[in-house]
Amino acid sequence: MNPDLVVCAGTVHTLTGDDRAAEAVAITGGAITAVGGRRDVRDWRGPGTVVVDLGDATVTPGLIDGHLHPVMGLQIVAGVDLSAARSLDQVQHLLAAAAADRAPGDWVQAWGLDPNVFGSGPVTSAPIEAAVGGRPASVRLFDAHSALATPAALRIAGVDGLREFAQRSSVVCDEDGRPTGLLLEAAAMGLVDEHVPREPVAARAARLHALLGAMAATGLTGGHVMDLLGDSAEVVAAAEDLGDLPLRLRFAPWCEPGVDADGLAGLIALQGRGGRRWEIGGVKFFIDGTIDNGTAWLERPDSHGESTESFWTDPAEFTKAVHVLAAAGVPTATHAIGDAAVRYALETLDGLGRPAAAPHRIEHIETLPTELIGHFRRQGVFASMQPTHSHFTRADHTDNWSSRLGDERADRAWRCRDLRDAGVPVVLGSDWPIAPFDPRRILAAARLRRPAGEPDVPPVQPDQGLTPLMALEGYTSLAAAAAGRIGTITPGAPADLTAFALDPLRAAPDELADAPIALTVVAGTVIHRGPALAG
């Protein structure tokens, strides 16, 4: 059978270990059917074959974001972006400008707030209240595990003091029992979130389709979506009604504390459901929160005396739920940031083996004791990490994250290289909207351990930088293996390809961060063409 599409380029990195003479990839029915040289094309092509010659470009397996939230994130990024604000004055200026054209009772939403802007002072909603003029406002901190709500927002939600939750979540109150506005973790934030205006499904579906198209323009062909909340499935289905999704998406719905047997059965029943380019595969857990807001699980308290407990009030219930899902063949992904959290997650997974569908994973792994690295390898657990999250810290340990941990634990930050050198598969991603989704900049950061294009910024633990090949594998072959798929350019593999104007294995990382994407192919369909190929 003659191929539908042939992509030619000066370099093709198949990631199979053998790139000899690889200059052309033939695609038929959404799968790769042949790999060869340019001379082979005349033998492959038929009357309906489309040949795209990219000249000196470099083709790799399609880039896959190992951890992102494109549907949930739509609500978060609907507000004011505070991620570039580096002082409370800047935060207040942005919020005041947003509030100026709103009626007194209209909500103000914002996201990306860096807790470092509060310095050594308390993180409260008082500065937010002053900026929005008494309006209801909800401002998410950058980690998305905490938020600030103004007094008006708390009144609407009926929150006037402490609350009890099934998970480790809290409404922070002052010494008189009055809420400060700080809400820690999902259950507490949800008290206010359910009152924040939400766009209709159709509007969010259109925004999702556009967002995925923008992601494809950066070279992404797929993503591991670490949630499936509320009406998310309805939004994705509506987006697919608008046309094929620009990316393949694999969703892992949450399993939260308090889940019962029926809830676990429901999660098992969801597996494999989906649409043309999306599916449900796996389940997401949280065993702790974040270091910045004091909800991580550390083996020793942080400098504030916090981060001492599991997100599950009874960690044994977490273990039980994981074991039930694993026995049903469901792969799990566990958010574990602190050292105690990573240890407990590994202990829970010990002896379970790899599900047939995909491996078990641990997400984030921000501070890692050396003795746990061997457990990842021995147990076949994948590490899912986000190199650009280290940009929220500073090499001199003067930031909130580092000062909470202290030098010893901060020096164990995001140990991507140590894990890879030990033979542990390390999948890379963005955690969008926590950090920008552009994979080129993340590939660069994985090597540099600092933001691309900012050579004056001291790198965070530079010895943990990955090699160019390790970084590329983390976004391609290993990210695909984390979904139980083939992520190399070989006959029989899904026809997902990314073409760079530069060679990602040879280009300097700062240059790679801004390299044009010549072509993005998903399931054998050209999703994005670079400027030279447009039209």
C-alpha cells in the first residue's frame, strides 16, 4: 500500500539506536510504515501520496508533555496573570487595573501569584482586598494548591471559620478564629471555587481546541492530563465535535481521600473510555501538597514547623486504594513532592509490578534522598518531573521553597540526572498552567537548570542537568512509554512527529529554546506547518 504522507528531512532521530540513512518517514493510515532515505521515496509514493520535504530540518518522535492540565487550567487562566509580578506593588497594580472596569459585585480572578512577594510577612488576602476595592476575588498562588480569597468571596461562600475536611486541607484563620483569606489545598479552595463564574461548556470547548492548537505549534503531539474534574469529559467531547483534537490526550482522573469501594469501581470502569484522540488511562493520587505552602510531607518539619503530614489523613487508606486499582490493572500516578511522600509512595508500590497498560509513576519528586533512587529502578516506577519548576527557586536558597527546606534538602532538588544515570525512566513535562507549556524551553531548561535565554541567572543544582539525548527521550520515547505506547520512529508506531528547524541533539540549549517548529504531525495528519511551509 502506498503511503498517505511522506516526511523528508536532513536528519531523522528515530531514537531506536539506529539512525543510519534515516531521512524519510512514510505514513499510512495514521501509523509509520517505513523509514529510509530520500532515494526510497520514489519507490514508496503513489498517486495520492503527499510528500513534504523539510530540507535541513530535524525530525524526532512527537513531543509529549508528561504532566499538564489543559481543561482544568482553562478556568485558572481565565483571570489575571500574576506570574511575572515580583512585588506586592506589582500584584496590586495588576489587580486594581482588572477591577477598575468591573461592577462592585463582579468577581476578580487571578493566578500565578508567587508567595515570595510577601517576603517574610504573612500570606493573607489583605493586599488583594485593598487592590480590588471590596469585590469578591479569588487569587491562586503559583502552585495551584493554595489560593487567597477576599472577605467578600468568603462571605459568598459562607466561610467564616475553620472547617473539617476528609483530606489534609484547611481554611487558615488568625488567632481569633477569623479567616485570613488563605485556603490550602483542593477541598478548602473548592468552597470558594464553586461560586466563581464559569464559562459554558461550548465556550470552554472552543478555548480548549485553540489552546491545543497553540501547543501543537510548539511541537507537542500529546499530553498526559493529570485530572478529569467536573464536566471536563463533556468539555473535551465538545471540543472534539469542533474537529479532531490537535493533540492526543490521556487523562488520569483523581482518586481522593474518603473514596469507597463504589468510587474505586467507578474509576476502574472509566478506563479506556474516550474519543478519537483522547482516552482515560490511569488514576491520579496526591500523597502530599507543596513545599511552598507547608502542605508537603517531609521526614523532618520545614523551617516553619510545617509539612509534616500526608495529604491523606490516614495514609493506609491511600495504600489500600492504590492496591485495589493496581489489582485491576490500572496504572497510577502519585503526586509526591516531599521526601517522606516519595518514600511512602514507593513503599506502597513495592511488589505490585507493572500493569499491562502502562507503568506506575510518581510525579514531581522535588527533594529526593539518595537511598530512594534505587527503589525507583528496582520497582520499575517512572519518575515524572518538571524542570522549569526549579525556576521558582534560587541557587542561593533565598527563596521561600529553599528556606523552608534548608540547605541540605534544597540541595537535593529535582534530581533528574541522578535518576537517569541510575537507569530510572524520567518523563518531562510542564504542569501547565503552573509553568509555560513550550517544550523547547523545557528541553533547554532540563539541560541548563536555569531559564533559557537568561545566562546571568545562576543555575539550580547544575550537576542535575540532562544530556541532550536524555532530555529528548524524556519528551518522546519515555513519555510515550509512560502511556504504554511506542514513542520511536519505527514501522508500526503511531505517526506522531515533530520537526525542528535545528537539531535538538546538537543545538545549544538557549538556541533550541527559540528554534522554529517546521512541522507537527499527529496520527498521520499535519497539524502545524512552520512559516516556510504554510499555505
